[in-house]
Amino acid sequence: MATYPIPPDEEDRLNLLHALNILDTPSEEAFDRMTRLVALILDVPIALVSLVDTDRQWFKSRIGIDENETPREVAFCAHAIAQTTPLIVTDTKQDSRFMSNALVTGNPNIRFYAGVPLRSIGGLAIGTLCAIDSKPRQLSPDEISILVDLAALVSKEMQMREVLLSHARSRAGAHFVDILTKE
């Protein structure tokens, strides 16, 4: 049984995530720029563009950790994608959802998490832009707005890939129809 919420649109969400062919791809400046900004502006040691797959979260961009992925069972982002608002956990050791999480009790010793869902054109949450710290903290309303704005930019980058995918599918469909109608 999952220890994280499953979004009601999970199947559609995963289908889109896999269709985008972004999982397990090399780092890209467009995403790395956002994680650098999050780390700098919010003064956090860890910033991630995390994509939540079937049983893992995979990091398209990461600052402050070496791992490329973690199991979905311990992923804070698995909780964030089930929300419509940012998930902000000011002290993980005071939150019953996370106090016994391996990422809290061991490395990287997460004590603070703020994640904003990354949304597709149709509103599916495929991942998050998140800020993580090893000490409890609060974000000001301005800092939350900055994180939301940066997440919107990351979402736009993902949405551009969706548009390209849609165009490629349309062209492939049109080509297939041409083949079928020619004798």
C-alpha cells in the first residue's frame, strides 16, 4: 500500500510523463538555471526539478545532492503533486507524514521542504520544483511567490515539449492517413 497520496488522474499523468521522453535524459540548462535560482534566491542547499514516475522520483535537475532519483515512497514530491497549492513543510520532524521518512532521519537530513507542482497544459502534475533545507524554516509570502513563479517557468518548458509531441503525433497521423489513402 502506498504511503503517499495517489492523484486521481494518475494514469493520465504517468502516460504524459512517459510520452514526453524526458525521464533519464541528460541535464539541460533551461532546468539547471531554475534550480540555481531557487538555491540562490531562497538560500537553500538543495533545489530540484523532480519528476514523479510510477515508483520513483527522478531529478531532471538537481543542486546539492548526488543521487539521480529516490524511491517514490520517500518522495516529498509525491505528496506535492497531489495538491493544487504549494506543499510547504516548515519542520519535517513536526509533521506526521514525514517525521520517520528515511530522508529526514538520514541523509540528506531534510528538515524543510517547499515544492510547487509542475503542470501540463491540461493541468496534470508531472513533478515539482522544490527547495529543501537541513534546518527548519519559514518562507515569506514573497519567497513563496518566487518559487511559484519559477515553477510556472519550468512548467512552460515542459508544456513546450507537450506541444512538440502533439505536433509530431499530428504529423505522423497525417502521414499515416496519406499512406492509407494512396493506392
